[in-house]
Amino acid sequence: MVRSKHALPREFHRRRMPVVVMIVAICMGVLPALAAEGDPVQWAPADGGNGHWYQLSPRPVDGLDDAIELAASTTWRGQPGYVVSILSEGEKDFLVSTFGGETLYLIAYTDRDQEGDWLWVSGEPSGFEFWASGEPNDYLDEDYAVMNWQHDGAPGGEPPGAWNDLGGWDGLAIFEYDNPAVSCHKINAKGAGQGAPPEAGDPPGLVRTVAQIRGGGHLQGTTEAAFQITDPTPTGFTFVGDLTFTTNRATLTVALDGTLNVVTGEFAASGTVTGSTGKLEGASGTLTFEGVQDLADPAGSFTETVKGEICVDLGGNGKRE
Ligand SMILES: [Ca+2]
Ligand SMILES: [Ca+2]
Ligand SMILES: [Ca+2]
């Protein structure tokens, strides 16, 4: 029996939309915006979805095993990827609306272990199927499946998303990621700190601070910040810069924007999470800082409260040391 992934049978030829027609259609807004490369797209529970995330493989894959390996080496929000399983009409429709119904993509359905016994690589149960008419036909031994099959000559073509079995695959696959559990935590902490010495290369107007954070839960530890002072007036100035929490098991960086009153010493700043590592990797959230600096202290000592909310993917945490 000849098995060659490159010698695809006659069925491989399919109907293509002429490029000019496609460009015109896009310009006229006829075609929906399709996800391309980039971050995975979620089939949101609010839309009746399973919460899973989907994206195209970052490169063409050389057969199913290469796709499985490549998917497992990618992660999204701490979850390893796998080649897509299509378990329902809804999942099929979501994939077509997200990635289009024209281009062939490898899916993780195969009968290579037992001819005719089609199984999902993920081990999820077979049930829903969306074969194009006359498929799967095992033409010259075909054990791998693609979606978006469009028969030349089929009346009206196949519906978008229809599957066909092929002898192999050299092209893009769709990857799927389970949805990690996200847990959000209110922050209500206190901090005490002072100015910190400049570092080599600091530009004029850069102010550094360090502080210890107590009662911060996930953010218990220290902060280091570097703020650029802007818009000075007789009564105060604004500042912008990054503040990074360092805890036993994580870092969290917040891009802050604030003001300091040089008459009273009161300051306030707020910002969103822009970076994180360790146990807090993937965190999102917003924090506000309010406090007062002791203007009589040359060390620039201050006290503050830190409030806000930090949301973390527990799925990611569970997989990290
Ligand atoms: Ca799936
Ligand atoms: Ca087969
Ligand atoms: Ca076939």
C-alpha cells in the first residue's frame, strides 16, 4: 500500500475564490473579519461556547504527529495546546466563523490505529461528525482529517467546515486550549517606604522608591518603582512609571500614573498590570495607591494603602513550580 502525504488524490483540487473577488469582498465588508495569526480566540461561554481558545498553528505542520508535538509545545494562559477536536455543531460553527470556511486545516480526527474507527487524538468521545458527502472514503488509504473541504463539482460545494479524510497533511492546523480557571482577588494592603538611590543612566527627573507591603496577600513583599516627574507646579507634580512587586513566588508590574501634592505630601496613583512572573504569571488587574509622604524627612519616607483587584489563571499556576 502506498502512503505518501504529498501525493494527495484528485480530490485535493478544490474551488478557490479568485483573489480579486476576495479583495473586493473584503473591501466591501462582505467577508467577516477572520482571526489570523496572533493570540487565540475564545469560544466564550457568553456565546454558548465551551470557554476554550483556538488559533492557527504558527507554521505549516508536517503531518499529524508534527502538529501534536507543536501544539503541545505552545501554551496559552498556562494551558498546553492540542490539535483541535470538534465535538459539536456549535464548535464547528465557531471555527468556521473564526477561521473561515474556505481554507483547509488539519483537525485531530484519525483512523490510523484502526481503519474506519475515527477517534479524537485528545481522547474525547466521538459522536458529532461533519463529513463532506462521500467522505471519509479512505481513497488510496486516508487516515487524517481536514475541515473546509470543498468538492469541485459538488452541487453548490460542501457546506463550510465539512471534513474530508486525506492521506497526510502539509499545511496549517487549528490548535485548541482549555480554559484555565481564573481567580480574582481583592487587594487591600498597606505599605511603608522611602526614596531609593539613583542608578547609573537614570535620566534627570527620575525618582526611585522602595517599600514594604503588608497585608497584601498575593502581593505581600516589597515594591520598587521608578517614576518620571512631569508637569511640576508650585503645589505639586504628576508622575508616571512602573512599580514592581516582588513576593516570595512572583513579580507583578503595574504602570502607574499619579500626582503628588508638595504642600501636603499626599499622593495618589493608579494603573493596570503590565507584567508578571511566577505564581502571578498572566495576572491582570488594576491597583490604586494612596498615601502621604513625610515632607520633613530627607529620606522621603511615606506610607500608603494599596487597593484593587488582581485576577490570575489558576490553570497556569497549577502547572508551574
Ligand atoms: Ca474541542
Ligand atoms: Ca482511513
Ligand atoms: Ca477522502
